[in-house]
Amino acid sequence: MDLKAPHTTSRYEALLQLLSTADVIWNVSRLFFQEWDLSPSQFNVLNLLESNPEGLSQTDLGRQLITHRSNVTGLVDRLEKRGLVRRKEATDDRRAYRVVLTRKGSKLLRRIFPRYYQKADHVWNGVSGGQICDLLTALDHIARNAADVAKKLPGNEKKRSA
């Protein structure tokens, strides 16, 4: 085990760089989506719905967005107010509903996607396919390790017993 102070290890430096990179990407995304009066989270909702034409429940959206259902409610409310999504009753449960993309929402995504994919590709300039594969493997491993740490933290008793 490395007995150096945590802030001097390459693992700690890599973790800080990962968090910093995520923060930079989030801030750039906020600026990018301003043109369409969207937040990155709102875009993510639209993007998920584009991939799921039958719609998704707010619970499913929350799981896929990795956010609490109450946050999804606000996102969907704002998108619905703009006519980009709508709630429709679920055929199998009249008490539930699914969130679906409207034509207006789909049309907006078709305007955004070309520039979005161009900018997203630019983020990867100079990074080889092999490096990307290695990064994906490492990030998956790190995420599993972080989930293990979270299960053992105080206040997470419910998840430990599940």
C-alpha cells in the first residue's frame, strides 16, 4: 500500500482530473445548449426520448439520467411547457404515464444533432480508438469501485440490505 499523502498519488491526481474534466464538459455543454434555451439535462431528456419512441416513465428517465425522480419532474414540466415533450397515459396502467417526445421536440433535436456531434467529435481530437477503449474500461471499473464504497458509507443502510 502506498503510504504517501493521498494528494500526491497518481490515483488521486487522476480522480481530480476526472472530476475537473466532467466539470469543464458540463460547463461547455451549458454554453452550447444556450442557443436553443436548453440545459444539458433537458437535452439529455430529449435525447433519451428520441431513442425510446414509446416513451419512458419519469422513474426510468431518472435512472437513465442518474438523477432523482423529483428533478426529472421539473425537467419534464419545463420541456412540456415548451411543447417539446408530453405526458401520455400508460396503456397498461391508467394511474401512470409515459413521457414522449413531440414533433416539435424531434424537430429541435434534428437541428441540434449535427452541431452537437461535430463538437462532441472535436472533444476526442488526438485521442486514439485504443485510448478511448482503455478509458471506457477504466471508467467502468472506477464506477463499480465507487458504488462499492458508497454501499459501505453511513446512511446507506437501505442499499446494504437490498
